[in-house]
Amino acid sequence: MENKLKALEGNWYGKLKDIFAELNEMGVDFYEVNSEYITAGYNDGDEAVRLLIRLGGTPNTIIINSVEEVYRG
């Protein structure tokens, strides 16, 4: 899963819903969303993993600047 998420860095999307669709297919849940970042998470076996996905670009071209794991436990 980590490699799939890291592969998203640098990808661009037309709308936030496009990002949501791709992450949903990976089994990622969303906790907070704004124009600068998305907090999200998924379960890796018996561990909960929390992510900070930093966004950039414009309202019509959203770029995933980074995907950072901020919690595992």
C-alpha cells in the first residue's frame, strides 16, 4: 500500500472527487479535507495507519505534493 500511495505524488486531478475515487479504490478512508491537505487512513492488518496528503496546484488542477504516514499503531 505504501508504494501505491507514494506513486500518487506528482499526479494531478481536475477535481477532489477524482482523488477520492482513486483513494477509495485503494481502501483509504477520509477524515478531513480542505484545499491544502487530506487526512486519511486505512487498516494494515491489525494496525491503523493515518496519512497526511498535501495538495497543491489550482482549483482546476489539483496536484498531490506528498503523501506522509503520520501514525501507525
